[in-house]
Amino acid sequence: MASIYKRAKNYYLKYYVGSEVVRVSLKTKSYQIAMEKKRQFESAKAQGLGNPLPSKTPLPEILGKYVNYIRARKTAKSAQTDIYYLRSVFGEICTELENTSRVNRKGTPTRKSKNKHPQLKNIKAACLEEITTSQISEFVADHVRVRGLAPKTANRYREILCRLFNWAMEEGGVKMPGDRNPAAKVSKYRERASEISFLTMTQITEQLNALKDTPHLQIMVAMYIYAGLRREELLWLTREDVSLRKGMISVRAKTINGQYWEPKTKVNRAVPISKALREFLTNYTPRPSIGGWYFPSPKGTHYDPDNFSRDLRKANKEAKLKWACLDYRHTFGSQLAMKGESLYKISKLMGNSPEICRRHYAAVIPESLMDCVDFETQTNPARYLG
């Protein structure tokens, strides 16, 4: 049985779990409301439904558990991205949210980077259950105003917090007030239509010619343009993944040197080697490397994506070019769309859904459909005129 008592004008519920006394604030000054909550509590306990009252979970504790949860179920990169957003929202309030990038290879901390926006504050709460929709909405709005976040990034904050609260309520033993996810009630920002940047045929020639003095970068860029691979997909290719005899590139999950990797969509696929790409690959021989990489780093190891982007950016800067990996991937999709290939085929080659390809490349298709609207070219239009 439970009982209620009053302290400092607020009512509390007292009950026993074994021999332990549990006291929970009912957050009301009304005796009638307190009695109704007591009735709901006793009814739920009698039906075996658990405690209907909000729990009180320390924020650092639940965040630490959630970070360990996503690290166990996501790729290292995907988990690190979520952790970055959570750190931005709550700060380094637990060990799991500390920024380990500030520790160098010797294990000693480097100088902490200066906060560029000191006026932006983290969401503060002693317990997860105290966080409200208003707090989340104000936090995101402040970052949009001060940092100029794009609507897509603003919605990313909402999405990650929704997942946190859903997990906490379903698997973390948290009972939110009203059994509602406060992040789910935050209004989404309206996202703009995607702006796709891609190279024309003339620009493809310009880009590849600009890299002729760095043959390994030239071949890698050709691979991005003519195969439509994502940045990491190319850097994770091994010698076994590229077969000139079969004319295919295999983008597949693998474990190399104890490190597991899989495509972004978790689906393996094969991309045919085009005639233009074959001209670049015919005389290419991968350098010896630990792991059998098809495009190893200059040191013969796995090419770190950020290091590759830095090397490419430096080479393109000398040629006064600003194109990057995403532009090359969009070039593949856009050129195929303008050629008249179906969005379904393009999506299969690029490892995307047809809907994503429609959003990205449908705008360039009309140019290839000009002749399709003339379905009465064999008929004399004058017969319809008075």
C-alpha cells in the first residue's frame, strides 16, 4: 500500500519496495490530484503494469548508458556523429561524452579548443525526466540563430534527441511525465530543396587534366566520377574488389586488420566498370600495403578519409578548382539521368533508394525528355484547328 504526505506545500507518495522506503514527489499542491495519482499508482501496481509515476534518472547516468548502447550497435563513425550531437546538447557531463580527440597519440591531452559561441548554453537538468519540449525547442532555435544552422542540421538535433528519449523509455527504464517523448513534440524545420552540384563533360576533362601530375589522385577521382562511389566506399576497396576481367567493382562489407566496415545502406552492390574508367585502371597497379588496399595511403596503410580530402583539396587548390567527392558522386548520377537512364537503375548503381535519386536527379531529366512529349508527330495538328 502507498500513502501520501505533504511537505513544503507539495504532496509526496510513499511506498515500499521490499524493506526499502521510496518517496516520490507528486508535483502538486492539490490534495484531490495527489489522491488521484495515488489511486492510479495502486491500480497500475495491482495490474502488474509497473510504476505509472515519472521516474527520476540522473542525466549523466542515462547518457552514459545510451552512448555505450549506440557504440555497440552502430559503426564507429555513425556512433561518433551521434555522440558529437549529444555532447553539443548536454556538454561533457559524463565520461562517455568526453571529447577524446583532444588526446594525442602519446595519451596526453592537447589544448582545449576555444568555444566559438560562448553565448550558447547546453541543456541543463538533473534528471532526464526534467527536460521539456520547450527546452529542446529553445536550444535548437538558439543554434539556428547564432550558428546559422541549416534546417536539415536543426532537424538532426531533434532526430537524435528523439532516439535518445525513445530508447530511455523503451529500454532504459525511464518513465517520462505523461509517458511522452518531449523531443517528438518539437516542430520540424522546413528543409529546402537539395542543391546538387555536378560536373559537365567539359569540367570532367578539366578536373582530370588538373590532376595529371598526381596520378594516384587522378585515378581515384576518375573512380568517383565514373563509378559514383561514396568517399569511404572507394577508400575501403581492396584488390579483390576490383576486377577488370569481370568489369565490376564490388562494394561490400568486410573486416580488414580487425576493423569491420560496411556500406552506408548496409547493402552490398556491384558497379560495372565503364569504358572511360577502364582506360584509367588498365595500367594502374596498387602499391604494396598492409591489408591489400586498392588505393592505399602514401604510407601504404588505409587511406584516412579526412587525409584524402585534405590531399585532394590541396591539389585542386593549386588548379583553382573547388570540386570534392560529393560533386563527383552527383556527377555520376546526374550524367546518367541526363542520358535517359531510369532513376531505378541509377539508385541501384549508387546504393540509394529511388526516392532519394528522384529528389537529387529528377530536375535534370526533363532536358532528356524533350522529344517524348511529341506523341503526335505523325499527325497533322491542323485538323484540330477551326
